Amino acid sequence: MDLTHVDASNQPRMVDVGEKTVTRRMARARAVVHLGAEIMAGLQGGDLHAKKGPVFQTAIIAGTMAAKRTSEAIPFCHLLPLERCKIQIQPLDAESVEILCETAISHKTGVEMEALHGASVAALTIYDMCKALSLTIEIRELCLVAKNGGRRDYERAQKTSSAVPI
């Protein structure tokens, strides 16, 4: 198996994207947060309102900030000037919410890690803001849903989402 972030001497390295072609690149990641029926019953106007403030709105801001700063958290990610980061949080069922984070850029490298980082920090923010209500909250899924514009496109086969595509 050839890992892209390991050189011929088996040492860690950042991938050199200098010779790559600039293309339009997009990635979409998904996270599912199981809050439980009691917390979900508190939905008002499409958001949960906790002592710390509006949960989903805060999670969207936190996820966006995280996506823009992915290279500071993950050592070999390139510093990228994101052109788009859109996060949507929707009820998935009576006990869970789905987070979709879509990132896009015209660049020489992809934005999968930015989408995954944005979705994960949004999920962690929901957990943090709701943990006073329950310690049984679970972040049950974090995955790449789709990417395009690089060497190969990808779309994950998955069950149908109840959230509106972003």
C-alpha cells in the first residue's frame, strides 16, 4: 500500500502539489449526532436553545471556523483558502440530527479533510452545548459523502438522507 504522506524512507511528509493542475474541487461530509428523544423534543423553529445559546447556529459557526483552519489541526493538510463552506443541520429522525458540511475551492488539492473537520467540530459543538442535558449523546457517524474535481471522484453509497442537499 502506497501512503501519500510517507516518503521512500518511510518518513512522514506533506504531499507536494506543485505540479498538479488547478481544478474546481468539492467535498461533502456527514456526521450524525444521536441526542435522544427528550433533547430532540426541545426543537423550536429548527434549532435547540440551550443556556449557552442557539445550538445549531453555534455549531454551524464552529464547524465553518474549523473547516477554514483544518491545516492547524491536521499536520499534513495544506493551508487552503476555502471558497465555500456550507453546513446544514437537520433532524434525521426523532432522536438524531444530521450534519452536512460542503466545502469547495479551485486549487491543486482537495477539500475532503476540510469538510470532515467542519462536520466533526459541528458535531462536537452540539455535544458540548447539550451535554448538561444528557451524557448519553453519541456522535455515531462521520464520513465522506462525496468529492469531485481531483484525480478521482467519489460518491458514497448510503441510505437516503432526510435532509435537503446543500
